[in-house]
Amino acid sequence: MLKAAIVGATGIVGQQFIVALKNHPWIEIVALAASEKSVNSSYRKAITDTQSGALRWFCKEAPIEEIMDLPVQNATDLSTGGIDIVFSAVDSGPAKILEPLYAATTPVISTASAFRYEKDVPIIIPGINPEHMQLLKVQQQSRGWKGFIAPQPNCTTVGLAISLKPILQEYGLNSVIMTSMQAISGAGRSPGVLGIDIIDNIIPYIPGEEEKVQLETQKILGSFSGHSIDPATFKISSTCTRVNVRDGHTESVFFSTQKPCNVVGVIKAMREFSGSFVKSELPSVPQNMIIVRDDPFRPQPRLDCDADNGMATVVGRIREDDVLENGIKYILVSHNTKMGAARGAVLTAEVLIQSGYIS
């Protein structure tokens, strides 16, 4: 059993890691760390409001009793001795400082954007770009680390990159246009979208989100050249908005292909894409990477974001587009706090364990 530490354990994503690792057959939580204000207490005390006594637990699932009495350590002072994996759930600012300290000795799987755009850092989506894992060896050599940093993509990028992969593979891509309608859980709680702002409303701008989606999608769907990743060359344009939905990012996608394509061929490519990866028997692997719905009123976040335990990208309304050459358009729903965050990061860890990068 590999031993894991969760850094940022008291926040929303840290709590999602705790849920994702409950009864995991390969990985055991042995250490929790957070900012200085939460240390020197048990986890139960750290997430309990001192005035009201309310438990600040944000997941739908109940807290895991076995970890409630674990002490919360200062993230700055966390010792990685005896730790096999660090799951980092801190914001990008602290991640820039903390994650290299851990990576000097120990693999770090991160949900922060701090290192996503470094030349020697891959953005891995299991089942989509496994060859990019080789860049971790380059990272270790160039930085002198025994461990590494493997960041997760932005949660909005995940469903887009997964759904585009079989199209790029089968037909090639010229251009992609995407508009997102993102759940409020993706904004977190502090800071985030205030309830009074989002009720009966759409927030038309999420700072930095569109740039992240564009850069990350091209990097994830790019090719590993031996020492770096050559980004995919198709053009991509995105508009990212926040809507009054709790969980599940919905995206409207238009694409133009290099080879002629049609709706039947696109549906076939998506449905057949998952291949051997979903048969890999990893503990968190979905039954399907992509689920295609025939019902024209699907996908919907309330009905579809939990498909395959929130790990599948659900696609529907695939139809031809008359504006773009070789154009197709579709709608997707992807669970932003499962495949798009902690559960996706745990699946990445499983792939790295299976491939010998973590032991």
C-alpha cells in the first residue's frame, strides 16, 4: 500500500481527495497538511467552526471517520519521509513554492496551474496522452529531483480535450470554437462567485479561464518529441461563463476537420475511442471515456455529470455545421470536481503507478 499526503486538506479540493481515496486498494492517506492557521489540531477540529461548531465539510459524501483524528501539519514543514505520493490541492501561489519542495524527493500530483505551462511539465489526462508521461524523466533530470510535478488540467479543459482526441486521431483538426457554461462549484468558496451574483444570472467572464483552456488543450493533444511537447497546431477559441448549476461543466463545441467527416463517423469515433484503457482494471477508471447520448435533450449536468461515477465525458446533439468547412458541433458535460479535479488526479496517480513512475 502506497502512502499519501494531502496538502490543502481542509479546502474543497482537499476534501474531494479524501473522498476519492476512501477504501482505495493501492493508496492510503497517512498525512494531512494545510496552511498555518489549521495546524496543531486534529483534522476534525481544523474543519470545525470555532464559533458555531458547524463542520465545514463541503462534499456530498460523508467525512471519512478514519482520518478525522489525523493531525494537520503545516504545509511548509511537511516531511516527505515515508510518503510515496503528495496530492496537492492548494492554490497556484502557494503551489509555486511548496510543490518543488516536495518534488525534490517525492512525486506530486497537483490540481494547481502553477507548473502546467513549463516546458518540462506534462499535463496528463489518463487514456488521452500517455506518451507525455515520458516528459517526467526529462523534468527529473533537468531539475535534479527524485520526484516530479504532474499537474491536472483546468477542469474546463478536461471534457474538451477528451472529446476532441478521437476526432483529431481520425480526421485531424483545423479549428475549434468552444463556449462553456460552468458550474459554481468550480469557483470554490473563497474567493468565488457570490450566491447573490449567480442566482437568476450568468457571469460572462472567468478571469484567466479562456487562456488556460486554449493553451492546455493544444498541449495535451500535442506530440512528445523526446525532450518536450510540440503543441497541436489547430486553432482554438473559447468563451467561458459561470452559470447557476452546482456540479458539471457544460460546453458547446464547434470543430472543423482536415479530412471530410460526417455525424455517423464522429459518433462511431467517439464511441469506439476508449479502447484498451478502460479495460486496464485501474481502480478509478470509467467504463467509458466518452458516452454519446442519442436523446436530443441530453446531456444535462443534473442527469449526466455523475455518469461512470463522474469520470466519463458525456456528449450529445452531434450534428453538422454549415458555417465551418467539414464542420461538426456538439454539447458535452464533464464533472468538474470529479474527473476534472481530485478523482481525475487519483486516476493519474494510478496510471503513473501502473507505468512504474511511482513506486
